[in-house]
Amino acid sequence: MAGTVSISVKQVSAVARASVKKAIEGSAAPFLIPNYTVGFIPPYWWLGIVIRNPDSQITLAAAQKLATGVQNDVANSVAELRNGTAGIIFVGGHVTIGFAPPPETVIQE
């Protein structure tokens, strides 16, 4: 097993925003416009697109495709995130589409 790796939110923020923008432009995902925020969601530092109260146009397939695209693009620029897990979280009427960093990665503010 690999040792612990630390990366900072600042280190990955610019890459993440660019990756999200690229993924959104490359998808046919009308549920994103204009109601989304890009961020890191503690306590697990899930990196994702948070959509508040999405309408019924969102599908699991489209959300997962977007999550995988964001994770792949970020991982191409930040090698420590290559083994992250892309996915979707539905909680409290909101949807987070993105990925969790690998277990050995510690995200620091």
C-alpha cells in the first residue's frame, strides 16, 4: 500500500474548476445550467459539482458520466488523485457529482 499523500485545496482548485468547465461544455446536461457550484465538501473532501434542488431532467447515467469526466480530467493534472472514485451523492434534495480522493490522500485547507 502506498504511503499517505498530502495535497492542498489551493493546489487542485484551478485544475478542478477547469475540469468541471470542460466536462460541462462536453456534456448534454441541461440540468447544470445555471444552478451549480464547484467545491470541496468536507468531511471527506469530496470534490464535485453541487446542484441545489435539481429538476427532474437529471439522470443517473448523465450524472455518472459527468463525474467520471471530471475525475479523469483532474487526475490527468494531479497524479495523486488518479485513483479517486467518481460518483454521485444525493442528499437533502441536492446532488453532488464528482469524486472522492484515494484513501491515502489527505486534503489540507
